[in-house]
Amino acid sequence: MALFKKRTAAKPGEWYYCLEHKKVEEGPECPAKDRFGPYATRGEAEQAMATARERNLEWETDPRWDDAPRGEGDEG
């Protein structure tokens, strides 16, 4: 008996954005490595790349994650 089953059937109501084909798909059509999701709605999946850009910008500008080397005289 296999520990993990590969899910082959699409699950209605789950939306994904395929990075390989640059399209929205209902249910997992492409491999997990090539998609964002699941999203609750088609509209959310359509905005996947914009959401990723926004989150990346927030992360890159978050002062808690500043990995820049400290200069001389900096305290910390």
C-alpha cells in the first residue's frame, strides 16, 4: 500500500495558476512545481503573479529581514 496517493482528479472549486503555461486551471492539471495555489476563486488565481510581486516587495523591504552588512559605527 502506498503511503501517498497521487491526486489525478481535479477538485472542483480549487483554482491554480500554472507558471509553465501562464494560465489559470481548475483543479491540479500541471505538476505542483509549476503552479501557485490552490485559490478559492478563479479571480484570485488570475491575480497570482500580482499577489506574488506584492508579497516579494513586502518581504524585500521588511526591516526585520534586512541582511545588509552593518557599517562601522552601527549599533546592534
